[in-house]
Amino acid sequence: MAIRHQVIERAPDAVWAVLADPKLYADWVVGTSASWPLDARWPQVDAALAYRVGLGPWTYEGRTVVRRVEPPRWLELEADSGRLGTARIAIEVRPWGGQALVLVDEHPLRGLGGALHAAPLDLLIQLRHRSMLPRLAQTVERVASTASDSRARDTAGDTAASGGV
């Protein structure tokens, strides 16, 4: 199994806000160039998102389905890569002081990937996660900063509208 972790310097709720937005997956999932919800229920069990992977002129569209969810702590997904099969991706978000400790556990589940699963594949997944978790942290930081900037503007507008200082 390929398990990797990273401390993200935001509260678990900020991490969950990113995980709960299917349009943001392309921002942090390595190799994904676009993502979009297939229904409005994401991240409920059996809800799905679609994603696009592009490598030069070659593109592939796949689906990821929620298999288990316990907000804001657990999200388990099954990513379908067509002929390569499916992978289980479990994301756990733990409180770590005022921050979040994110653990990702991914391994092939069904199909060719599951049948050929061995240590070299785990190494490739580990390398992918080495890039993916910092990208998740950057996305969380960007989204949280944008949200706090928006709240600050709203508060300033409320204060000005009420004639306060």
C-alpha cells in the first residue's frame, strides 16, 4: 500500500472544504487537467465526479465515486481508470493542534492494476503523492485565503454601512 501524510497549516474544516468541492480536484490531483461533478450530491456516498487526464495529444476521461464519507474526517474514493481498473483512495483528515494532518492511502483495487499490484507500482503512487499532498496544501491555503479575504470585505462593508469605524 502507498500511504503518505502531510501536515497542512490550516484547520481540518479548511481541508474538508477543498475535498468537498469536485471542481477543485484538478487543482491538486496530479495528472488531472479538469474535474467536474456528475451530480449535485458530492461528496455523498455513490456521488461521482468526472476527470480528464491529458498527456500530449492523448486525453482520457474517467470517474471517481465516493464509497465512504464521514465529514470532515474521512473520504474514500474509487477512481475508475478504464482498462487499467480502479483504485481505492482513502483520505483521512486528523486535527493536529490547530492544523490538519492529512493521510492518503491509495492502492489498485480491481482490474489490471489490482491484478498486477506490486512494490514498483506502490513506488510510483508514492512519487505521485509526494507531489499531490503539497498541491492539496497549496489549494487549501488559496481557498482559505480567498474565503477570509471575502469575509474581511463583507465585514468592512457591514461596518461602513452601519456608520461604524
